[in-house]
Amino acid sequence: MAFLDKLFGDPSVKVVNKIQPLVASINALEPKFQVLSDDELKQQTQIFRDRLTKGETVDQLLPEAFATVREASKRVLGQRHYDVQLVGGIILHRGMIAEMRTGEGKTLTATLSVYLNALSGKGVHVVTVNDYLARRDADWMGRLYHWLGLSVGCIQNQLVSYVFDPGYQARQQEAAQAEQSKSGEKTAGTENTELSFKVDLDNLRPVKRREAYEVDIVYGTNNEFGFDYLRDNMVQNQAHKSQKGLHYAIIDEVDSILIDEARTPLIISGEAEAATDQYYRFAQLVERLTENEDYNVDEKMKVATLTEAGIAKMEDWLGLANIYEAGGVLTVHHIEQALKAFTLFKLDRDYVVKNGEVLIVDEFTGRLMPGRRYSEGLHQAIEAKERLDIKRESRTLATVTFQNLFRLYEKLSGMTGTAETEKEEFFKIYGIDVVVIPTHRPMVRKDLPDAVYKNEQGKLTAVIEKIKEYHTAGNPVLVGTISIEKNEYMAKLLERAGIPFQMLNAKQHEREAEIIAQAG
């Protein structure tokens, strides 16, 4: 592909160049929309919808719709779309992936295509990688869409749902102040900083799931859109469905969701017929085994297998001549899952224990996934390993992969800072092209080569020294780790070095929004 690019020219440059006349036409409309009053600008949404009803296409509306969003954004958010963001919006509208560098304004870019495609009333799904971003963007961009006459919803984990309602914030504040005045708990002049931060995101009014989907634009994570799709396919009465269809989706961090997590299955489970206490027994037995003697572990393939010596020990402890015959399939199943839980699934890396419950840590985002459980008895094996109460084993009721889910949408597009390297996979699997969007200003960031050290300790020592160097210079530093365990170890090293820090991992997920806000 690189050879063809050199021979025929960069395809992204060609696409961007072809779009320039359309960008010019949007820019030419700017003076016209600048002189409109707020009411006149707001009326454009209904005008566009009427024109669609009369037979015009969204492509025909694009220049005026984009000009409308740009002017509204200036008035509501104080942000004007740059020309490169107009290019990105056109790319998204055409069902392609826009690769945009960090800091180029993907969130604002998406508003152009979201608005245009929401005019039909069929619904637009904006897919984010976590609940916090879905809630933040629904509140932040909801102000713009609401001003233009479009409705906005937000779906969250555990069926929590919202719609954007700017009046809700004021009502909540008034009610809280009235309650405080009655109780006298809060003295004048003091401020509950945690409450005041949460209120910033509280233009969102709690509603039922179906109501959150009845809006023009819905924000949520890939997991939530997927599980709602599965639940809708299980209902016996069509009136009980939540989603009104899979019309158009814009996926943020699209490479993570459509490539890295493509084959990840979403599973809705039901309880099996009976629970078993055998998990405790097998958890205790596998702990007596010795690695490389009784079993072998392949971390990469996520496989743990008993050796001949290990099989012999298990047969001896269980009083069975042959576990594969006398014990039956169920015994082998218990042993395999207990061994897998003991050797491959680590506390504070793959899961955490909270309030007597095993909570899975998402391997891609590092966030907790309450309500999700490993299948085929693995979750029960981990509960036994941690000496927790064991819940019933589950059976699969419905399942879908992200790859199959997002191919169901009539139109699909996405944004990321890194898609060019996977452009062949995107086209082969989803039929989507990747276009690299030029930066608004020349790139000044320096991408340095990887630094490789002889051992882990040498690497961490160098990292601490580099952090100290930047911190002394007054520069902010973001340190990424691959697990909670390494996150906490890095925190100890920083503490020893006398460097102040704020730790964020799955254990602090309730305070994530607050921590990020403090970081700016």
C-alpha cells in the first residue's frame, strides 16, 4: 500500500483537495448567517426539516447546515469551526473515518455531521469509550443541539439514562438550596466543591431508557448500545423496545472499538438451573499445584493446562482413577476453570473485589464493568479463589460482537488519532475508507523513539527521573500504566521520590470526573 501511495499519490490528500470547493461554499455562507438574529438562526433547523420532507437530500443541505452549526457554535460555545474541522465533518458525513491529531477538536468536528444527519429524525448515535465521556459530551454539546432545536439523550451503565434539560440544573439547585435552608446544615459562604462539580454535568435529567432513545441524538458507550440492541431483540412486545433503529453512528476512538475490540462478544446471560459448591473445593486443590511441574501457563494465549503430573495429583486427591472418565465432563470443567482463575486472572489487574463482589476491569479502558460476569463458570471460579459467596453459573441468552453490531448501521463513521495504520482492515471488514485530516496549525509535537532498558527496575528509575525533570520545570505530566497493580506501584515510587501526584485507576472510577476536572 505504501508503494501504491508513492506511485499514485496520497489518497487522503486527494480526498481533502476534492472537498475544498465544498468548504469554500460553506465559508461563503458565513456572512449571511452572521447577521441572522438568534431566533432566525434557530429557525433554520425546522426549515431544513421541511426541505427534507419536500424531497431534498441531506447532501443538498450540507453547506447551509454546516454554516448554521458553525455560527451557532460561536454563539453558544464560543468556538468557531476551523476549515480543517469542516473537512472532518464532511468526511464523517460521507461515512468515512477521520484521522485527526490530538488537540484538533474531534468533539466539535463531530457536531457538524451529527446535526446534519439528525435532521431526518431517524436518530444519531455518538459512541464514546466510557460513560464519563458520554455524559460530558451530552452535556457540553447538548447545549449547542438544544439551542438549535434538537433533543439529546445519554445512556449509561446499569440502565441509567438521561435527556438534556437545561432547566433541570436550575431546579435541582433551587431544591438543594431550599433543603439546606431548612436544615441549616450549610453555612453562608461555604461551598461543597464536590456537589458544585457534579452540578456542572447536571443539565441531564434522569429518564427511562426508551425516552433517552426517543431523542434526535444519543450519546453512549459501545457496550451500552450493544446491550440495548440485544435486549430489544429479546422482547416479546415491540412496544417494549428502547432503540428506534440503527440509522447512523459516529464512533470516537474508532480503531479501539472496531479493530481492537472487534471480536469481543457482548453477552446477556441468565442463571443456570443450579449453583454448586464444587468451585471452593477445586480452588483449594489448584492452589496446591506447582507451576511448570503440575501445569503450564501460556499468558499470551490465555491458556493453562495440567501436565501428566498435575493430572495424577488431581486424580489422587479426588480419589478417581481417571478424571476424564470417572469424573465426567463437569469435573474437568471445574478443574480447568479453577486453574485458569488461579493462574491467568490477577486481582487488581483483571478484576477487583468490592463489597464482596468480583468486578471485571475492562482490558482496553481500565474501567470497572459492574454487572458484567465471565461466562462458563470462570466468574464463579474467581469468586471461589477470593473466598467470596458464589453466585449461580450463567447461560447465554443473547450475544453479538462489536464487529457485527456496527455493521448493522445504515451509515457508520468514526474519529481517532490513529487509524491510518489499520486502513486496510477498516476497508476489508467494514468497507470504510480512512482519511487523514490536515492539522489547523503545523505540528510542533516531537515523537521520540522508544527507549529500551535491560530490566524493569532500570526502566522505572528512568521514568521517575524524567517525571522529576518535567515536574521541576513546572510542566504537567501524564503517566500511563497497563494495570491497577502497576499503577499503584508507580504511585509508591513517586511518593518515595517526593513528587506530588493524583492516581486514577478503576478503584477511583466514582471520582474519575472530579480528578480529570482538577487536571484541567
